[in-house]
Amino acid sequence: NQYKKAWQDNYIKDDGSIECWLQSAYTLGLAFDLYPEELKSAGAACLKSAVEFNENHLNTGFVATPYLLQTLCDYGYVDTAYKILQQDTYPSWNYMFSHGATTITEAWSTYYDNADGTYGINGSLNHYGLGAVGAWLYEDVLGIKQDEQIPGYKHFYLEPVVGGGLSYAKGSYESVYGTIESEWCVEGNELVFHF
């Protein structure tokens, strides 16, 4: 508790902002419950602003990337999370795919554009760090959430988080108790959910 208090005293201002204004600092502060209760909403609003300032691109690294989209959703900024997910310019997951990637690369800059229109590769083409977004895709986009009281998906919840203009999602998870499938689509004003 002394470390939490020290973090609050040294980094969080009275308006919920953090001096360095980094997406990672806000994300980790909120995800690991370092904010005082009365400043959590303000901190989440600052996180959203930091993302918007970066034109809805993330600028997190290995430590905060797994928590960014989840944290935005936890505080009601679902559309912001989906805007980040759907970016296709650098830095983004779709930027990797636009350069031919079939896996998540080690860094946002693993693929780089050359002056002649070709691209170069610098780093691992298959790396967990930035691929940690997969947990959010399963838990929020598909809505497959395990019951923490009954581990191993023996009991689970299906609670997809729909938003950001995404109109369709489909996927499955192979648990030890069998395949869990989730599929949803937006048709007009209705959500059609198959599971």
C-alpha cells in the first residue's frame, strides 16, 4: 500500500492527469488500480485524450499494450478502443498486415518503408509482446470470459462488447471442456448473436 500511495503522491495531479502524459502511464495506473477511486474517471478521460492526441493510434510498448484496449473499455471508451484496433497506418496491427505479415511482429517498426516503395524488415516476425491484444479480442470482442471462481472455462460468460463501427466478429476458443464459439453481427439496429 505504501508503493501505491507513493505512486499517487508523486505522479497523479489533482485533476487526474499524469505529468508525462503517456498512454502507458495512464493504462498501467488504471489497470493495476493505482489511482484513488475519486480520480479513476478523470484518469481514464486523460487516457482517452492521450489516444486522441496521437490520432487514435497507440504508442504503448510490451508492458502496457495488453491492457490498453481493455482499460478503455472498462471505463466506457469502447469506440476509442475499436478505433485503435481498426487503424491501418503506422503504428497499428493492420499496418503490419498491410506489409504482408501473417503474425504479430516484435515491434511497430519491424516493417519499414523504403524510399523506392518497397519495405524492409527489422526484428522478429512472430512475437508475443504486441500480440497480447489477442486476449482482448477473445474477452471483449468475442465476449468469451472465464468465470474466475470456476477456472479452466468449466463455467464461462459470453458478453461481447460491440462498438466502434465494427459490424461482425466470429471466433472460438478450445477449452479443456470443449469448443466455445461466439459470433455476432449488427444488422440495422439489431445485434444478432450466435454461440
